[in-house]
Amino acid sequence: MSKINTLEDLNKAGKRGLATLIPSGTKIMVGMATSGIASGAQDVYHALDREIRERRLDIILSRTGSMGMDCMEPLVDVLEPGKPRLAYGKITAKKAPTLLEQIAKGTIETIKPFYRMDEEESIILGKSKRYGDGSVPAYLKEIPTIKEIPFYAKQVKIATRNCGLIDPESIDEYIAKGGYSGLYKAITGMKPEAIIKEVIASGLRGRGGGGFPAGIKWKTCREAKGDVKYVICNGDEGDPGAYMDRSVMEGDPHSVIEGMIIGAFAIGSHDGYIYVRNEYPLAVANLGKAIEKAREYGLLGKNIFNSGFDFDIRISKGAGAFVCGESTALMASLEGAAGEPRAKYIHTVEHGLWNRPSNLNNVETWANVPAILTRGGKWFAGIGAQNSTGTKVFSVVGKINNIGLVEVPMGTPLKDIVYDIGGGVPHGRKFKAVQTGGPSGGCIPEKLIDLRVDFDELWKAGSMMGSGGMIVMDDRTCMVDIARYFIEFLESESCGKCIPCREGVRRMRDILEDICAGKGQAGDVELLETMSQAIIDGSLCALGGSAPNPVLSTIRYFRDEYDAHIKEGRCPAGVCKALIKYSVDSETCTGCGMCVKVCPTGAARGEKKQPHVIDEATCTRCGACLESCKFDAINVK
Amino acid sequence: METARTDERTKLREIIARYHGEKSSLIAILQDIQEAYNYLPVAILKMVGQEMDIPLMRVYEVATFYNAFSLTPRGKNVVEVCAGTACHVKGAINLLENLERELEIKCGETTKDETFTLEQVRCLGCCSLAPVVRIDGNIHAYLTQQQIPDILRNYRK
Ligand SMILES: Cc1cc2nc3c(=O)[nH]c(=O)nc-3n(C[C@H](O)[C@H](O)[C@H](O)COP(=O)(O)O)c2cc1C
Ligand code: FES
């Protein structure tokens, strides 16, 4: 591969990319992000590959990342010359031959696509490219366009712009979508100060949780004293229930790398690090390959774009410690030490990694940067809400129909996310709350469903943006159990360096466990509140400082559930094992014997075709009967 | 015994050389050791200290701080039950208890025949497929208690 030194070189690579992105022949794309693979995409890929080779079909098979609609995975997209791109959901290896036959016949008879795309959008170039001549064959008119299906209708993709569209291993395809043009513009045509000004004008706030303005951080780091500075990407993604950073690192690694190079040039840094959590092997692999490619092209290394600017990136793998997502702990971990945070008054932009000025931003923050450089800060600031500009990626998971990753403008009402995009709560149950902000966040109750989701509104409601996890909960989720769950999480993840966090959180866990076990006492809630304040005030880092949030927010909105546990010995959601009973509804039970078969203790009993019963004394409330009953005849109260 | 020790030292030196002996790569080096031995043998940790000129206390501190490291041998298949929020609200705790029953061990333990080690992890990033369990690196999505015996049988083979 020859190096890319000029705009002409870049355009040439883009042309090569376009030739594989929208080829002259038929192309099939399989979504191969971790979630796709876990749903069986690997088998689908191999089956397609085998069939194509055996039948000597003239079809290009390619891998992409995830378009976000995980509930439809494995996803296969088909692009034929002159036709819209078609998306097929829940494809299995078995269906592969049928799909290929259908393509050969030019029909959609047997397997229906669930949406079509008439054009390919490129947010960076600010334009769309029609597939073929843009006409839609009559037989495809009945298929809704991507913008007509509720899951995608309200989405605006900036950070995840290429995920699911390009092959993450192809730097050319990334360039074809306008990639590295922001870097070219920045390095060859802008002064570092002007770049920083642009990022400040965009209003971009850190997507890793704190929401600190990225441009201001860059400026401070640029102005900090020191010849050696570091640029770091936080890919630790520790919040449980959040996986947007994984999706970007796996599906569009160059967007992060390009953002970092731009940032490094603006700040005056020559060394970059990406810290990726241990649980993301595919992200590490794809980032590694992308870095190699960028080096081959000279986009990393010495004298980038003949500008005299040098920069390179190393990947560092975490080893399973939540606290290492915190900036000072992360830097300690990069130095090869235990990830214990430092006191807050020492700023990492001045004294960070190896005590040198260091600029840390989150994966999604970096991925936004190339778009800001090409389209301008003003353009970005025009999207989203007043003090929360741009978009945010959320993982909408838990008790929700359309599970997946969504990217919406900041300020989108929670209602739109839960009902329009998410399609509401499954099994006809009642929506109760959304948990945001990970272990530092809180639960937004149903009555605040109109809340416009941005940094400040979430904060006002007693929660946080965090990294973007949205765990939807229904009436079968116990809010006291959720508080206990997060506190237990934080107790085990507390590094133990400061006492308020180490001992305080442990005591709170004891109290919450007692409440869940039916041993709660009057005054427990008040005690939790008092302890919370002490932990917030006295902790060394934000882990402890925000640890009580899940408890405080559940007390604030769901005090009645705490009271039910403490005063009535009742768990209204039917979760806390010490407080619930399993029974069989004799009206609906058909006596099929399923519960008897799966019950591990023999508590479920009964004759065939006769209503069964559950013996309370031997029942361990393991839920096996509930899970296996096809007639909804198991009651939990 | 002597030659075994020398062999291990050679193996370790190879791992350390991958990172040019940089002290800041201690975590990566321990990860590679764990990959090679399936856990972190104390004898090897002592060698790491000697070879890299890092006090054993520091090596030990890092080895015990991070959840990914194990100081005891692990089974052939590591069963990791996700305890992330999405999996929690979808009943991951029942899966864990079921696995404890099936394998006749507690979370964190290894079966006597050393086939399985049962562990809990904090979110595997497959929250959309909750509840999930990862066995030997393979994600099992939308897992139900009913499926567990069959899945374990496949790994026992
Ligand atoms: C306990 C704790 C855990 C954190 N975990 C993460 C994380 O996993 N990913 C992340 O990007 N930021 C995390 N943060 C926030 C980082 O400290 C830091 O603010 C962020 O990476 C800065 O980048 P940003 O300004 O682009 O958001 C965490 C903070 C705390 C206190
Ligand atoms: S919560 Fe289980 S994979 Fe994320």
C-alpha cells in the first residue's frame, strides 16, 4: 500500500472504497459485531460463503458491524445493482440457500426483508448517494424504507454513522464515507487553536459520563506546561448495560482513531493510548487492525500528510476493574499499576499519565470529532438541545420490545425512546422506570416519561447520562432490589483506598440486603439517606461520590416499595426471594407437567391433566417453573 | 525439577520480551501468563518480580487488584455468568443458582474434575441478548434454565 500524503491520494483510496462499498455486482453483508456473532452470524456467514462458492455465484460476501437493531439479529443486508439495499432479520444458516435462490429469482417471496434503504447516507459528506438510479422496483414498494420503521425514524447517526454500513476492516470504505477528510482539513489547513475553537463552538460534551466540554479540556491540555503530552481514549465502558463504545470500536474503529489524531494535533501530543476493557476481544482486534492500516497509509506515524506532525497509538487492555474507567485510575492502570484513583484536586490535563499533561476522552466523544471538523462546529451545535449539543447513543435494553443501540439528538423525549423507538414493554406488562447512568445514575419513573433526555435534565431528575445505558424496567422489577444490586456492584468494585466508600457502601449494602430479606426496620430508609450524604461528601473519587445515587433516586421515586418491604414484609414486584411465594393458578393450569419436570427440588407436584401445586416449604423460588410454563399459570406474590 | 524451572523461565522471558521488558506492561504480561497457564501460579509471579526487577509485593498487588486474574487454577471451561444490569433484570441470578446446582460448586469455584470454573462478570456488552452466559469465550444468548444441562453437556465432551 502506498502512503497517503495528499488529497489526491485520499480521494483515490476513497474511490477504491466506493468500489467495494457499492460494487457493480451483488453484495451480501452480514452483521458481525459481537452481538451478531452471539446470535449466530458466524454460522450464517459460513453457510452463505459455502453456498456461494459451491454454486459459483458472482456475489461478494462482506462483514459489517451493527446497525443497532440487535433484536433482529443475525442481520443480513443484500445490495444488488440498481436496486435498494434490503435488510433481512433473524437469518439462520438454514435459510441461507433460500435467500440466495430468492436473490437469483429477483423476488422477496419466501423471506421478507424488514426494511429497504434507497440511498446511503454520509453524514460527513453531508449528502446521500442513491443506490443505482434511485428507482424502486414495483415488488419492493411494499417494503418500508428504513426511515419509515419506528426504530430508525427518529434516529440521527453521527457517532455510529458507519456502523453496519462499512466493513470495519476496510480503511478504504471508511475513506469512501468521508473518513480522514476531517483530519486532512485539520492538519493541512488549520492551526491547532482554530481546531480547538471549532470543537468549543460545537458544544461537544464528553460522552463518558461527566459531560465536560471537550474543547475546553483540549485547550487546557494544550496550554499545560510540558513537552510530552498524551491523548487517551477511554474504552473501558464499565457501566453494566451499556455497549455503545463496543459497537463503535468494533464497527467503525477508524472514527475513533481519526478523532484522536485530530485531537493530538490540536493539543500537541505525539503519543496516544486506547484503553479497552478486557471483555471486548473483538474491539481490541478490530482497533488493532485499523491502527495497522492507518500506519500503512501513513495516517499514523511520522510526518502525517507531509505536515511534519508525528503521532501513534497503542492499545492497552484492561483487566476487569470498574474503577479503571475513572480517569486517574485508568492512567495508573496504563502505567502498569493497580487502578486506584487519586484525589480530585490534581488535574490530569496537567498531571496525568506519567505525571504529564494528558487528555482523556471517551470513545463516542472521539468518534464525533471527525464529523465536527468536516461539517463545522456550528452544524453540530445546531443538533440536539441547548446545553447538550449533538446526538447521544443509548443502549435501550431490559424489558423492552425493540432492544438495541439507538442514536438520537440530545433532548429527545424519553417517551419517544421507550415507546416509538423501543416499541414499549413486552408481554403486556406495565412500564415502571428507566435506569440511566450506570451505577452512578438513577431510575427515572414513569411519571417523568416526558423528560427530554440530555445531560442537565437527567441530572435534575436525580440521575445521570453516564455512558448511555438505558435499562427499561417493568412492574416485575423490584426497585429495592435494583438499589441493592448497584450498591453490591459498587461495594465489590470499590478500590478500597478511602474509608467512606469502602466501609460506607458496605454498610449500605448490609441494610439493603436486610430490607430485601424481610429484615428491614423502621428508620432504615432515613439511615440510608444520612449515610448517602456522608459518602457523597467524604469519598476520594466519583465512584464513591456517586455511589449512593441509585439508592437515593429509588427512595425518591419508589418510597412505597421500600415501605412495602419494611412494614408489610412484601415485595410488590415479586422479586425478593424471602418475601415471595410461588403458586399455581388452578384455573389456567392444564396439568401439562412441565413445572414438575423442571423443578429442581420436587416442590412442583401433581398428576397429569390435573392442576398442579407448589409446596411452599421445599420451593427455592428459582423461577424454573415460571420460565417454562407455557400457560402463564404460575403466580408469584 | 531443575529443567522444568528453566523451561518456565525461558517461557516467561519470551512473554516479557514481547513487551520489551517495560514495567508499564506488567498487566499485559500477567494477562499473557494467565493465557499460557490458565491462572497465575505464585512461582511464576515470583519469577516476574525477579526478571522485571519489580518488588513481589507490587506484582502481587496488581495480580490481586484486577478481577480478570486468578491465583488458583481454573477449569478447562470457564463459565461466566453476566451480572450486568440488563442481565440482572432478566433473571441472571436464577441462572447462576441453577449453574451452581448443576455443577455442584459455588460461584468462584472449580469442579473436582477441573472441567468447569464458575464465575460472575460485570456485563459482557451483549446486553441486548440478556440474560447471557459466556462459556469458553462463546456467548450463549437469551439463556433459560432449561437449556443449561444440554449446553454443559456439549462442553463436557
Ligand atoms: C467510577 C468511574 C467509572 C468511569 N467509567 C468510565 C468508562 O467506563 N468509560 C468512560 O468513557 N468514562 C468513564 N468514567 C468517566 C471518566 O472518568 C472520564 O470523565 C471520561 O472518560 C472523560 O471523557 P469524556 O469527557 O469524553 O467523557 C468513569 C468515571 C468514574 C468516576
Ligand atoms: S448486562 Fe449482561 S451483557 Fe450487559
